[in-house]
Amino acid sequence: MHACVKTVSFVGISTIEIGVQIQMLNGIPAFTIVGLPDKTVAESRERIRACLFSMGISLPAKRITVNLAPADVQKEGSHYDLPIALALLTAMGIIQSEDTVNVLALGELSLNGAITKVPGVLPAAIHAKMNNDVLICPEECTREAVWAGENAILAPKSLLALVNHFKGEQILPHISLTEAQKVVKLTNFGCFSDIKGQMVAKRAMEIAAAGAHNILMLGPPGVGKSLLASRISGILPPITPEEALEITMIHSLAGQMTEAGLVTERPYRAPHHSASLVALVGGGTNAKPGEISLSHRGVLFLDELPEFSRQALESLRQPLETGSITIARANNHITYPARIQLIAAMNPCRCGYLGNPQKECNQAPRCGKEYLRKISGPLLDRIDMFIEVPDIKVSDFAQNKGDMESSATIRDRVSRAREIQSARYKDLKIKTNAEVDGHEMERYLTDAAKEILYRCVDKEKISARGYYKITKLARTLADIGEIDSIDTVHISEALSYRRII
């Protein structure tokens, strides 16, 4: 007896054919899974055996071989439980073979027969739609699966319900977007008017948000660096449907989906400085996305930047340059999108008060040089903006919140600047100035702006990468003012945000 059911491998989202063969072999019963399975897949036989027993079904006293093809692709995860069980039931004649044609299934089986939640349902649903397959997934994952588009989706609570559906004893409804969609309440990110003083830093954060530029804030403890970073999500433009689907697929693969089913806000990730290299980059046994990929089309905030390990910081160089990150392991080689906006903050030294005669430690200024040495020059060269966040003056505390700009006002300007950029780079399929090649900006420079830029680059020995970052930052400043050309005022302000460390 033979049977076959399709599922997916999340290493590159490829189709896996699960074949079951039941035969006599010296009268010795056995249940074998072959095809490079890991421990989780190998344990599926025990979960399936218990699940079928709870339904009153006993496995035949014969040799059962489950082949996961292609055999050279590593199989990981518990989502293989359901397709293996379906293939086994088909081979036993409980389900008709024509019922599992053009079916793609995934789901974990509990010991009582329930089908439980698994990660990666959205990319599997998109894969099923592309191949005109019916998707069978856990009921808990329907809010995620429906965003793949109009597709046939079955979401049973249990294996018994699915078997009854195939036998015509119980009809499972096809899930549609309107039934599963849920209204999502936007998060309250706080308002920029809550921040006292720091007008230069606020202006810099607006520029960074308008062009998706990377920024590093330097200042003593308690001056509002973390507060400024947390407020940037409130001034970023709304997420587009294409970006939402792209971000959701990454979160789905990482197993970090919410009940809403679709990520409707730009990610804001703020890992602790003790985060490991794998936590930031991704990887592990399942080659899951890390914090860098989970920040795609959003913000990655790294507080106390020099406190991160040197290896973790150097891992940022590839995604900041290319917008993607490749995880290379012995069994996996996968590339995730990582078009992030890096917001970093740091103290001038370990004690935090370098330059303040009343508070700095007795090791100054040597402690500051040693502290900054943890950040390499190539990483600093990939940062567009450097700003100093000074101590707040006593007079700043008297500022009236109503007299300061709100996040909504700033967001309108940022959104308008992003619209200008999106229209300009429509043919290049690029959304922001930070993504475009630097040489594209040179044609917008006026002669006077070129003269200032060339003179400063030559004097300060700025690298070619730094030169193009200045032009892209100046282009963003012009877009905020809705000006076509890049003039001296834009170049001058862009140069003022270059390295201060």
C-alpha cells in the first residue's frame, strides 16, 4: 500500500513529498521515517501513534516506511506531523487517495488528536496559492493564512474532524479573509511633545525617519536617548500592504505571530546588549530569522552600543550595506531580507560622564578612547548621522507641551518626504533615499553644493561610502523642504551630522 501527501520545507520554502509504504517484512512491525529528519521529525511517529490511538485507530502490524523526499534536504519541525498522518491514513485506506491530491498540509498533532499551531503558515499558504493547492493548517493559524490571498483553506481543530470531512460526515467551511480578519488597534508610541528640550536631536530623528537613515546618538545617561528612539515609531509613515505581507512572512517563520494574523505596524526591535550573535543574526537548528531580519522595514534600536559583543556588532555590516543577511550553516544556507533602520545610542565612556569635570571618573580621557575602540571604523562608516545629545537645561523643564510639535505633525512631513522618494524611485522599486545608489544623487547637486562637498571630503578625508551617504542625507533634507535640487544649505546640514567620535 502506497500514499503521498505534500508539505513544505522552510529552507527556501520548497515542496516536500511525503510517501508512505506499508508492507510485510519478516512479520516484524516497525514505523520508520527516512529523509534526513531531525529529532523533532523522528519523534512524529510517537505523536502520530498516540493521536491515531485516541481516534480508535491502530497501526497495522506491518513494516511502515515514511519517506520525506527529496532526501538531501534537512527536515526540521513538528509541522510534518499532519501530512505524515494523512499519508498514513491514505495508505491504510481510511482516506481516499483522490482526497489528498493537490493538498498541502502542515500542523502539529497532540496526543489527543488536536491539530496545534506551527510557525511558517503564511509563506506555506503563499506557496500553496502559487501551486493551486488546497492548504490544510491548524485552526489557530487561519488569521495568518488568509492573508496569502484567495485560496482554498481548510482549518480543522482535530485530525478526526479532518477525516470526517474527507468521508463526508462533517463539512469543514472554507476560510475567507472577511471571516478571519480582525481589526487591529494601533499602538500608542507616545508623542515627541513629551520630550523636553533636545531640539537638535528631534530634528535629526525627523530627518532619519524621512530617509530611513541610520543614526547614532552620543550623550551622558538620562538625557533622553532611549526616549527619542522609542518615539521614532510614532513618526514613521504607515506601512504599505506589500510591506506588511513581507514583514509578516518573516515573523511567521520566526514563530512570532500575533492573533491579528498580519503585522500592521513597522517593527521596532530593541534587543538587550547581552543578546548573542545568533539572536541578532538568526540561525540555530531551524535557521530562524534573528532580530536584524525581524526589524525589516522598521527600526532596530541598539542601546549601549559598545556593550554589545564585537562579533555581534560586526554582523551588522552586511545588512546595513545590502539590505539582506545570509545565514550559512552546515545544513542550511538561507538569505533573509533585512532592510533596517539602525538607531543606536551610547555613552561617551563607560561611566558615562566624560567631559563633565564634576562627574567624570579619574581614568578620563583614556576610558573614553578604550570604550569607543569596541566599535570598528567600517561599522561607523555605515552610519549616516551622528548627533550629540547634551544634558537638559533647567529652563527646558518649563516648556509647555502644547507649544511643541506633536508626533502627528512631524509624521505628516515625514510621510510627504517618503511619498516624494517613492515616486522618484518607482522604476527602481526603491522606497527611500537610504536604499538608492549614491551616484544617483550627484545629478541633483548644484555647482555651489558640489564645491562645498568636495572641499570638505578632501579636508576631512571622508571615504567614498561617506561621500555618498552625505549626498543621500542632503537629498532627504531637500525632500523635507520639497525642493528638487540639493543646494549648499542641504549639504552644510548633512555635513554637520558626520562623525563626532
